[in-house]
Amino acid sequence: MLFGKKHYDFVAIGDLVVDDFIRLKDAETHCDIDQANCKLCVRFGDKVPFEFHKVLYAVGNSPNASVSASRLGLSSALIANIGDDENGKLCLESLKHDHVATDFVSTDKKLPTNYHYVLWYDVERTILVNHSPFEKHMPSNLAGPKWLYLSSLGSNTEAFHHEIAEWLKKNPNTKMAFQPGTFQISLGKEKLADIYSQSEVFFCNIEEAQKILGTEEKDKKILMGMMHDLGPKIVVLTDGINGAYARDTDGACYFMPIYPHTPVERTGAGDAYASTIVSCLAMGKSLKEALAWAPINSMSVVSYIGAQEGLLTQAKLLEYLKNAPADYKLKEI
């Protein structure tokens, strides 16, 4: 403690939501011939049955990451907003249950806590989103943590991103991980140049990287190099069930396969992957070590409903790593 301020290992910034999972049983998908641009279809103007629904509290990219870091043994906190309602109270309870500090979770007296509907069909999900336009600022009582983890924020937060960038300039000992959400990707690399330039490590999938960079380039090493040129020292690009690619600070590039599994549904896989890597780096581990840990946490998460139930403790993750199949190995590319 310093002047009443606690120094955390890991502080996540992003929107907090309630996810209401609705398991569809009478639907179908339609995709282009290359299995891209898929659409979820239900009968229009009819009664569509569903199997069940399950409500999960205090989720979202950054809350998921804060829980992940806490379960792995780091001191973790979240900067987010809730409404002064029952959903907000239940979100706080959920975070406290996972030992995530709520010092920086602000309560709005007028706006409701974010509530999303997740249409779950097969192993994929389509999310109906509606973000309350909370006013956001960096907390005045935030002492410099080891890492900030910035992810999905609503469409009224462009100015807040620049406030975060200014805070980082004044706190150079804090490193930042950036895992952009939909709005942040849509803003483009120019408007968020100060965020990209101050990111220690950056995460997105292959398609998102192409969109951010405005390119159709498919070579992973070239894509990572282009992303590195925006500022991030470490770049990690995920490619779904095909694995993930990473570029280290020295320019070395790697490929890591997935940990074998059969998914229940894939919500939170990317959050688990990215937050596990950042947690490892916060522990002083190398990127190579982190890349071996991350797919295991993702594997576990997609074995459950929602993004948090399957997040592992460090001991359980290391048990999976010890028993990994022979071909579960990092490859330099």
C-alpha cells in the first residue's frame, strides 16, 4: 500500500455486461461457399423454441480477463461501470467471489447495467448487444499496476482512449495489453494511434488484423510485422481452431497449435488466451512459456457455458501442460 493506494499486478479496463445465454434448438446457418459470412436463421414471424437459458454475471472481454488473472494467482482489479440495479449488484458479487477488486467499478444512478442476449446454436454464439453510454474516466486513486489490459468499450469512448494513453505516458512503468473490441477496431488505427503506439502486447484474430491494417495480406509473419509497425512490441494473432501466431520483441515468430478438445461453445476463448499470456508476462515468464499456457486455458473455457466457469487455476493449468500430447509444441516460423 502507498498513501492508501494498492498496487495491482493486473488491472483490466472495459465494459462489464450480463450475458443471458439462450440455447436454440430450431435454427440453421447459411454460409457462403467458402464457409465465410455465415448467417444464423430462424423462422420469421413464428414461435421459435429454445432448450434453456442461463444468465452469467460480470462478463465481457475485460471482466473475463480480470477473473482469468485472479485465478492464475495475480492481484487483479477491474475498471468498469454498472447501473444502480440488481444486475449491477450481482455483478459485483460475482467479481468479489473471484477475488477481483472492485475499487474502480463505478455505479451510475441513471443508466442500467449492460445486458446482452447470447443466441447459442451448435458451438457458436451470436450476441445481441446494447451498451449503456456510461461516462468513463481513469480512476484518480489508481496506483501504477504492472499491467493494464484494455479491451472492448462502447461507442461513446473515443475520448476515454486518449485519456488512457495520457495516463500511460505519466506512468511509464505500467505496461499495457490491447485486445480491441468491435468499436475499437472500427475506429481504425489512425484514431487510436496513441493506444497502438503504447501497447506492449497486442491481440486479435487474423480477420481483425486485416481489417485494422486495411489489407488482404494473408501471410501471418507479414501481418504481424505490419501490426508491430503500429507500435506493439509483441503481437499475437489467433486463427481459431488452427492455432495462433506470435511475434516476440526480438522479431522471432512462432506458431502454437490448440490444445486438443471438443468445444461446448466458444465464448471467451480469445479472452482466456490473451489474458493468460499477459498473466504469464506479469509473472516474469517468457512469451514462449506464455504461448504454451494460453491454449490450455482456452480449451478449458470452451468446455463450459460462458467465458469464466472454465478458467483454470495455475495448478490445474500446469497439470494439463504436464500431460499434454507429444505434438503440443511451439514452432518457430
